[in-house]
Amino acid sequence: MNNKFEVLPFTQENLCEVLRSESQHAEDIPHKIQFPHIFEYFTRKGDDGLQMAKTILVENDYFSQSFFDDYKTKHIDSYSARELNKHCKRVHFFSLEFNYTAAESLFFSESLNKNQVKLLSAYLGYIVIRPIQYPIGATILKWIPPTKDKYNLPCLVKNNVNLFGRKINPYSSLIFQEQDKLVGACATSALWSILEKCSRNFKTMNYSPSRLTELAGENTNNIPRRLFPNSGLDINQLCSVLKRIGLDWDILSPSNESEKMGEQIVDNLNDEPQIGFTEHLDESETYNTVDFNYLSFRSKLYAYIKGGFPSLFGIRFSDNTYHAVASIGYREVSENDYNNFNNDVEGFNKQFTRPIIVNEMIDEFIFHDDQIGPFTSIRITKNGLFSVWNMIEIAKIEPHSLLTPIHPTWIINHQHIEDIVHKLNFIMNPSETVQNSKILIWDFHLTKSNTFKTGVAKSKPKFGKECLLNSLPEYVWLIDAYHSINNVKAGEKSLTVVLDPTSINPICPIIEILVYDFSTLNILKEIRINNMYIETLRSYRPKDKIPYKNMKDNSRAIEQLKFNIAFRTFLELKKIK
Amino acid sequence: MAKQTKSKKAMEKNANSISQDSIQAYWDSLMKLNAESKRLEQVYKINPESLSIPFNK
């Protein structure tokens, strides 16, 4: 037996022992904030009803490139760290029981027998242990779902791991590590994870955390903050990093100032008679629209994650401290979610004529949170954010911002698409304005055009399948419409609209349309021959006619009409008949 | 060509059949869009102060 590796049964005590660095005592580890989450993660039940992890294999001498880069950048300057070991440990986890002899036999066998193949396929991932106060380094774990609910994690990438010459079957994951406070805080760790996926999407380079902090450059605040030791990056600095590695960004960062739009409109109503939705307002039914900002966070997170584009999610704690995590997946909506969503927004939806969007129903997202661990689940709700299954008590927290790295050629972002969904809903759900019933339910996301085409090839649209033969940009926005069940649940697919993210036509960047049933096809035919839009636009005479003279802002109506006409022209071009 | 003429005629017929009342009703429904539009504008308006707050947890 040599000391190159060790094999241990998976127990809480052994996990404590292997997760500590040289500079820590084993008894300190259970008090680390990440430990309960990691232990809970590995003790989730497998198909056999027993805990997933059964054996730990420790590779005692491992060279981690990302830690070595950080070491070269900062640790080497420290006199106190002159004897710091540059080498790390790598801790591997398996869902199969085996001993040292079996492992040794696996590594030195010329060919693998059946049991050895089984052992390799029982691999659950690894955690690199750095020789510093913040030991959890590069971590690539297999996703273990916490419940039988359906989870979707499109931001994972295929990983090839080699253990003493043995190739592990490639598995999906996304790299994670806890922050090394000397070289970066939470935002650096989250960005480091996100950029791993971006490197696969956009062929950008990967950088170590310390290099990312350097790329962030000076902060633009009045009080300059030093880069090292790092006290946290802000959004401006994160954008600088993206720009320097050849990417762009899409930001959501609404003001928290409370603008009670409903009340303002009621006040106006008391001053002078107005038309439109305000006449239906009751003073007791006013809404603080800021309270509904959580819907936009859900919508945007989902729209990008679904196609494999992670975001950095900024959250605010009640003590006015801020934290950043990396989004990687979400839980599909369940029957309960439909009901909860309906209860939460019913009055709001009625008052503000707006579409029902599946994006807004998704409330549970999976994040890499360097303070808790990989694959942390957080629910974004009307009452704030809630951690779903970790044992850490979380104070009241709320969404603060969302930063999504995107390709610099993309002009049409989430906001444009959401706006187009609202416009399509107005055209396609005409009875909504009269009966307040929802005919179609919408879902929109960004994806690779090849993924879209693969889906189309397997489907049976009544119109538009020939788009398979057309050239498309590498990535496309997709807007799917579904016939509603009980005005809230998505049923059969009705329509798919394909939009070009690089379009220079912001009014109507639609490039393809697929129709899945004859009733939808008939609605589109009516739109194509309907002159109402043009006649209405012709009749528009601002400030010279009652009742329009009192309208303070009707630009949205004009935008809608312009879209209607552009969409009608598009249908004409596509020969919808 | 014949099909195009037919389609054009159908559109003209449709245009002639649109009454001022229906145009006004359409306007009224369009006006309802403004409220939600303002909410979205508010959400997507970037708060400049938030851009320089460090994430420091």
C-alpha cells in the first residue's frame, strides 16, 4: 500500500477529514457553511433507496491549474505563505462500495473486467481540496436531483475526467468552487463557473479566478476599492471582464423605489375623465408594480437558462449586503405551481392586460452558490427568495440584478422578445380584451438553431416545416404559443415563432413561423387580410379629437399598430393561406 | 396573378367594411396596453446606482 491514494467508506467523519486543508482541523469542517449542503447532497437517496455516495477515493497529490494560477498571482507574495504547498488533494466520490485492493487492481489492470467497468460508471464526481483556508477548489459533481420532480439543467457541460490513467465516462456538470478571499469574492466564483459554459457556447478562453479579478479593473465608485485582497466586484466591473474576453451582456437591475403606478393612475382619474383601462380601476385594487418585479427575474432567468445560457444572479440581504450566484437550471412547472401562480397574479393580470407566460411560472432555480455549495435550489417568490432544501437558515433576501453574458452580435435581447410576446398576445388573443379569457399561453427562450431544427424534424406542424431547409443564424429566439387549459396551464402547441437575435429590424425580427393546428392557421389568415390596423393608424389624430386628447402616452398603441402591420407583411411573405 | 387580384379585392372589401365604431373600439383596447407597458419600462430601466454595489458575501 502506498500513500498516493486512500479509499474510505463514505461517512460524515470521513467527509470532514477529506474536506479539510493542511491548515485546518477536522473539527472545524462541520462548522463550515458548505459542509451540511455537501453532506446532504451525497446522502440523497439513489435508485436502491440508499444514500448515493458509498466510497471516497482521495488522490493525495493533485496539480490544479486554476489554483496554481491564483498561487502565482497572489499567494506567492506572502512571506507567511512561503512554505505553502502548491499541490492539492482531489477527492473522488463513488456510489459503489469497494476497497483499496479493488481500486489498485482497477488502476493497474491491462483490461477491465465487468466489476471494474461497473465501478467506473459509479463515479459521482470530485472536489479539489486546496492547501489554504478556503479549501474547496475546482469541484465537478454529477447532478443528483433532490426529489422526483422534473429538473432541467441545460447549462451543464460534458466533462472528461481521468483518474490515474482510467477514463471516467463523460458526465454533465458545471465547475464550482468556493471563493478564495485573497483573489476574489462571490461574484468572481460565480463568473468563473458561468464562463466555463460560455467558453463552450462562444469559444471564449477560460481564465483563473485571480485573472478574472484582474480583468475587472478599477471600480467606478467614488471610494476606490483595491482589487487584491478582493472585497467584491460590482456589475460595472463584471461587464468589463465580459468585454475584455469578447462578450457582451444583458442586464436586469430594476429600481427598488416604490412607484405605485395603479395609485398614480387613479389620482389622474380623479382629475380628469380618461378612457382606457383606468375606468375599470377601483382604488382598493391598486398594485405596487415593484412587487411584481420577481416575475421579470423568473422570466429572464428561464429564457436564457433553457437554451444553455447561464446568468449571474445578484441578491440582496435585509442587512443591505449583496451576493452573487451562478444560474444553471430550473424545476419544471407542476400542477401546484400553476395554481400558486394563478392565485399570486390573478388580480394583477386582470388589471394590467397582459399575456400568461410560462417563463413567469417557473419559480425554483438551481444555482452554484459559493457560500452554500454546488446545485443549490432557490425559489423566487412574491415574498422573497427561499432556499429549498439546504439546512442553512436564510434571512429575508430578494432579487437585485441579473447579468447574462451574451454574444456581441446579438441586438434583440430578452426585453425585446418579451415585448413581442405582449404584441403577439394582443393580436392572437383578440377576445381577451372583451371577455378577459386567455386563449394562448406563451413560452419564450433563446436556443441553438440546430436544437430548434431537431425539434421541428420530430414534430408535425400544419404549416412551416419547410423552414428546416432554410438557413438560420447560429442562435435563435423561439416564442411558443400553447392552447390554454383552464386559462393558465399550457396544453397543445399552437404556434412557434422564430426570431433572429442579430436582427436589425427591432419592430419585427421574426424570420420563421410554424403553425400546429388549423384554428391557429385561420386566425393568422384573418390577421393577414385584416385592414383594421392600417385604418386605425390612419384614423389616429393626436391631440385633435375627443376622447384621445386626454391620453398622456399612447406610444405603446402606435408601436402595437406598427408591429401588427409588420407582422401582417411577414405573413404575406410567408404566404399564409 | 388571378389569386393576387382576388386577395387584393378581399382586402379592399374588408377595408370598406370597417366602421368608425369598430376603429374606436380597437383604439380603446390598444390604450389598455399602456399600463403594462409602463410597468415593463420601469422593470427594464437600469438602476445606475445598483451597478456600482459590490457583491461581497
